[in-house]
Amino acid sequence: MGLRDMALTIYKELQSWLIPRLLLAAESDWAKCPPSHPSRFLARGLIGAPIARALLANGANVVVIVRPGFRQRLALPPEIPLHELECSEYEALKQLLAANRVQVVISTISAADVAAQHILATTAQEAGVQLFVPSEFGIVTDSVPDFAAVIEHLKSRNFPYTRFYVGFFIETIPAMMGLTVNSKINVVGFGNMPCSFTSSEDVAGFVAHVLTTVPPESLANKTFRLEGDRSTLSDLAILFDTELNFVEKVPGRMGDLWTKMQKAAECGMASTGWDVAGCGEGREECAGCTNSLWEGHEWMKIVTFFKRQNS
């Protein structure tokens, strides 16, 4: 079976998993404890559940908040308490954060709801949370108004934050490229800008690793730039041994979203080292420059991911 067929098979299995969801985790006396002390955190989206599992595996005491109606869609270990709340339920959320002595909140809210993080961050800080991880698990968003506004809101409140740029999730390649529709790599534009690709497993593992080993003062107002693999969108056709098809819109479900993502890639934003102000790759903050913080880890490559998932 070729890599293209493997990707199509795996995507069918992942469809039920690619659903926005909300999670919460917290840490008791995080700022006063050694790096190895168990911790808890907050997250939502494609990466939320993997982060919760990774934190638990790292010895963290994880508490999860999920939006009403999504409880049954989460594959979480029974050791993780699960609560159903909307971000807009200010008082209930504040009480839950305070009751669990939450010190770190990780948000993985989808791009459509990113503005909700203003309320979430304010609530978290008033509940005594010490660090906020905004929903930046994707392309570089320095120039995207809604995302930039969240960072400005955090700065205005002197609320420490940590960002994670990961590029595109490897798992989304079949859908983002329309491969699931016509077995082709469908590219909007030229598709010749290098993009960062990282698996959700690697992202979750890295987030859990740094949040439970790096001192709090070294996390405040920092941006981590990850990269598991690197490729242009056009070169994916070679990788998957299939036809390269130039289109105006990505075919298939969520085609509008994937088209926007590809247009962002055309501007260079899909490389985690992209410098918006300089319109080019950053010199010091380059793509994958913080991978080394996870010593000894072997980062997942695109080909390896699809072959492993199909074995």
C-alpha cells in the first residue's frame, strides 16, 4: 500500500477525532514546587485530549473541562476528572479553577472562538492562575488580529503567557490537501513556501515536557517554535506519489478553512520560524529551534507517521 492510500485510510479513522473540544488542567502550588512536582492544565481542540493524556503520563494531576455535549467524544483515562462548562459561565469557571488551585491554564480553543479567550484569561487570573497558554497550536499568528488581540489582552493585565507554534498537524494533511476527495494533492497558489509539520503526539509530549520541567520564570512570555518535519505543499505530491493539482479552492468538507490555511502557507506563516515583521525566516527564532529542549526525543516525520499508523 502506497503512502497516499495509507493517508486516506488513516484519515477515515481520524474523522471523529477532528472535533473542537474544551479541556482544563491545573497545578497545585506550581510556582513554588520543583519542576518534577505533579501539575494540572487547560486545553481545547484537536490537541486538547492528547495534551491532557501527556500531562497525566508526566505525573500531572489533570482536571478537564469540556463543552456541554462533547463528554462522550473524548477518549480520556478514568483518572482525569471531567467537567462540562462553557467559557462564558464566568462564576462557575472561576469557582472550579479556584477549588482545584489551578496554576496553569492551557487553551486550545478553535480559531472561530479565539476571542472567548479574553474572558477565559480574565477569569483564570482572577481565580489565581499563574500562567496562561493561549490557543496558538498552529501557524504563526503574530499578524492575525484576533490572536494578536489575545496576547495584547494578556500583556495589559500583566498575565504571563506561553505560546506554542507548531505549523500544520501532520494528521490533517489528507483533508487540508483534498487528498481524501480526489486522491490528489490540491494546491492553492504555487505551494512553494516551506511549511512546518508536527504530529499531535509530538506537540502534546513537548507541551507536557516543558510545562513540567522548565522553571516558571523561563516560561513567562515565551514562544516555543516546534517542527517535526518540513516540506512545501507542492512537494507533498512527490511524498505521497500522486498527482499535483492546482486549484482555487480545496475540495471537500471544510474546503473554505483549508483554502485559508493554504493561503497562509503561501505567505510563509506555516513555517514556525516565520518572522512577520521581516517577511522571512527568523535568524534566532527559527523553525524548530526549541525542539532541543526535549532532549533525546525523535520527532515524527510525515512518511513515518502514516506508515506507523497503518502498520
